[in-house]
Amino acid sequence: MLSWVFWLVWMLPVVILLAHILRSRSKYKNRKGAGAFFFENDSLVLNTGLPYEVPFREIDCVELEYNSWELEHQLSYNLWVKVVRRDGRTKRVFYKGYGTAKLAYPADMKAALEERAIRCVMTDCNKKRK
């Protein structure tokens, strides 16, 4: 009996964390099938475990760092998304990309950002190394 009590006390923070993640993710409608980010309520939302929302008016630029070799030769690719705010703060997240998401490839992401008048910089890390 005592071991069950210890186990429940140990699992309580895990359950609270999972409930918080589910609650925070459920308030966004456009997250289903989204790639590295999606747009909602005049904001760019980074699609992480806990969604990170940045209003359009605070964004200076978005940097997409990818590897062109992975895009051409593999079914998945690695992508770093860095959001630079006007006040200098940054948020950088990693995304494992597949061709099945709404904004599947970096070129699609850049087009969607520029459509909303957000400056986007694409960096091919494969060409940086040469």
C-alpha cells in the first residue's frame, strides 16, 4: 500500500505537466497537420510541445536553417526555425520535417511568411560548410 502512495506522489508532477501541455495545445484550431509553425489570431505560433505564440507586429524576421542535401535525398529533413523579435529577443526551435505537413518545405514556409509581410531568411547549412 505504501509503495502505491509513493508511486502516485511521484507521478503527480508528470500528470500535471501532461494536462498543462494538452490544455495549451487544445486552444489552437490550426495546429492539426501543421509543420514547424502555423498562423492564428495575427500571430505566428511555433509548433512545439508547448506552442510558442509571437504576434506579427513583434517579429523582425524569421530565419529558416535547413540542409538542401536532406531535402533532395531523404524522406525527412532537419530544420531550425529562429524568430527574431524587434526588441532583440530570439526563440529558436528544432523541427523534424516531412513532406506531409501543410507547410511541408522551407520554400513553402518562406512563401507563407512573405505573404503575411514577415521578412524571412533561408540558410542552407549544407552550403555554409563548403
